[in-house]
Amino acid sequence: MRKLTILTPIPRVVKLQLIMRNWFCAISIELKVITKIMAKSESKGKSKLFIIGNGFDIAFKQPTRYDDLMNYIVDYTINSEDNPIYEFGPYKGSSYKGKHIIIGNIKSEFIKVNLTEKEIFCANKSFFFSELIKNRKINNNWGNIESIYYECLRNNSLRNNVKLINEELDHLKELLLYYLNEIEKKVSINILHSVNNIEHIICSRDWRIKNLDETDMFDSIDFITFNYTSKILKAIVEMKLPITRGVQFKSEIIHIHGKLNDETNPCIVGYGDDNSEVYKNLEERLDYDCLRQFKTKQYLKSTQYHKLLGLLEKSEIHIELIGHSCEMCDKSLLKTIFTHPNVKKIKIDYHSNSDNYFKTVHNISKIIEDNISLREKLEPFPNCHEIKY
């Protein structure tokens, strides 16, 4: 005969314990899932931000230095058959033959060309061009034009003098943009991979930080360019970069100083250090002309500055400098970028030798002004790329 098994009822306390254990397990699992989801949503990821300077165009054999502009003005004027020869004087104690500068629809009221010495000179009263020419004779180049403009303002407090200095800078800007437009027309994208290794640096497949895993890939690659030109950078970003990345994605290109022939983003020329004592003294004069050419105010001509702020806020930023020496004429903007809490690393790609790397380090040290932060953010020399051209 079959023996019946009598099930002993589970005490109510034990039942309650089992229910609570299962309940706590379920909550624990849910909390872990929620924590992971929140961590993922709160994680900003990592972004690469390339900062592009004039050295970028120069590495692609583009004659975009101020020296190139001045040489173009002299050659164009001397070789122009429609531009008659005049006799000017006195100059160095005697008269001489020369030409007015007429380029396109631009006629210069400030500078002329001496046909004998094949050089630019000032024929009328001048502060800014006079200092430029003086600087060229001393240093054998046209130097940092925006810094010379700043010095002219500092040394000329009379309102009429300031107005003239601004008119001279406006005229130089007009000549520069005409010239750069002529250069940009001749750009061929066939030169992208044949003249330097910049395309390889930007389009490298290895976007991971060394010794870290796949979660440390950069999520986006964006660009802030200080150049007015755009054709070469646009070709790399739109044609080459998506291929090497293996996915179709859109990088942001911010033309922070404006872009040729773009009415919504006009080109700005001027000085960019609004933290100096000199700037504060100019501000106290309550004269609009004193500050008209400072970049701080000119950034409001377009939406590019606010786009840059948006990029800095979206993720952890790793900066890579290509062709930008970080001079004081851009100090205020670079300080905003370099000292932003999301900026964790700054890599300096250099040309030729370590001296150029350390010159840029020196300039950045005057921008960040905190040596501990400087050492933490700057990539050491062995980790940086040499730009070969």
C-alpha cells in the first residue's frame, strides 16, 4: 500500500522571509540596471578637437603668410600694364619713380611701390603701415601684423590717430581677403596626400588612447580653424575622414575668424587679448574706435563663438593643434578653450624640430597661467606628431 507524504505547512514567518528575499533580489537587479543606464547617459564620452592655424595652409604649399601678401602686392603692381608710373618724392632725400597700388577694385591711399628698390613705402601720413615697414627692415619679415596694430593703438592716444590706424588695418584686411580669394581659386584637392602627412594625422584609424580599451574611442572629431580659407580642410573632412573612419558621420567645422565670401560669417582681423592692462586702459577712454578691432567684440558678428562653446560642453575634449603657434593675438579665445574643465589633453603637432614644440608650449603657458594645469593637460613631446612637408 502506497505511503502518503504529508506536506508540512510552511510557517507564515518563513513565507514572509522568502517573499522579502525575492523582492530584495529583484530590486537589487533593477537598481544595477538603472545605475548602468544612468552612468551611460551621464557619460559624455570623448571628442577630438583639432585647432587649425595658418601653418596648416602653409604645409599644403599655400602662400598665405603676410610676407606672401606683400610680395604679391609688389609683383602685381610692378607688372601691371594698366597702372601708370609716377614720380614721387622726397623719399630718402630724393625723388624716385613708383606706382600707386591698384589691385582689382582696390586702390591704396596709404602705400605705394618704389620701382627702383621694388619695395612698399608710405607716401602719406601713416602710423600702422609705417610701423609695419619699419619692423620689416629690422626683422626682414612682415612679422605679427595684429600685434603691431596693438602696439600702434597703445602708443597713439589721440582720437584722430586711432581712427587713422583703424582705417589702415581695414585697408590691409581688404587687400588680404582679395589676395586669399585669388589663392583659394587655384587650390586643387589633388595635393592632399602628396605634400605632407596631415591627412594621415587627421584621418588615422587608431582613435584609441594607448593602453585603454574599446570604450575609450573618441565619439566625434571636430575642427576649429583660425584660417579664412576652407577648401583644403573641407575636402579632408568631407571626402577623406568618413572613409577612414568606416562610418558616415558629420564633423563640425567652426571658422572662428570668419570665412571667405560668407556673409553670415564675415572675416575678422584684429587683436585678441582683452585681459591685459593696456586693454583696460583703452576701455577706460570710452572711445569706440579704440576697441573696434578687438576680436572679443567681433566674435559677435556670427554664431561661430557660441557653436564653439557648445562643442566644449558636450563631452570630454582632447585637443590637437595643427599649424597654430598660440600667439597672444588670440589669447582670450584660446584661454576660453584651454582652461575649460572639459579639456583634458592638448597635443601640439610641430614642424621640423622640438624647438617649435617648446615655443608653442611657452606661448600656451602664458595663456593657461597655471603650471600644474599646464603639465597635466599638455601631451609630452614624444607623444606628438611631427608635421612633415
